[in-house]
Amino acid sequence: MNIDHIEAFMYVVHFNSFHKAAEAMFLSQPTVSARIKTLEGELDSELFERQGRGIILTEKGKAFIPFAEQIIRTFQQGKKQLKAGSDLEEITIGANIITSQYFIPFALLSGKRTIQI
């Protein structure tokens, strides 16, 4: 089981839409659908009933929500705990390939801090 699949499930539950969940996660809709299908296969249960363009959460899907929330919460607490012991600051920057290869290293190095890329 992959945490990304569980997060995709919770986004779809929250937005009641594969498309809106995909937009919120900055993924394509087929990627979110594939994650849900994989999760359903691993759980051997249908989590959503597809009705044309709409979806309805099944009873098994509703029953899985508290477990999914607990898994995500535990994962986030674990990450937070591990980072608490680290005195390094981490910044995530999203950029296209040209910007990430040429501009960002220059901009970061001008700050006179040691940067690991």
C-alpha cells in the first residue's frame, strides 16, 4: 500500500470528484484514477461507485475513511518527528527544467549559504 494512493482517496472524498482532486494534487485525472484503482485492488473492495461522470462513496469507502485519516495523520507525525531532530531547514521550490538548472542555483548561491542541490 502506498501513502500516495491513500492521499488520493482522501482528496477524492473531500472534493467528491476525481478531476477536482487531481487539480488539487497537481496531477492528471488518469493518475488519480489509477491510484484509486490500485488502492481498490489492494483492499479488494470498491471504494467509489462510478455513475457516468459522477461518483458515490460506497459503504466500504465510508468505512475506510477513518483508517485512511489515521494512516495519513501517523505518517505526517512521523515525518514531523524526524524533522524535529534535524537542525537543517528545508525549502521546496517547484520550477521548470530551465529555471531549475540555470536560475535557481545562481539565485540561491547569491544568498551566501551552503546549498546542496
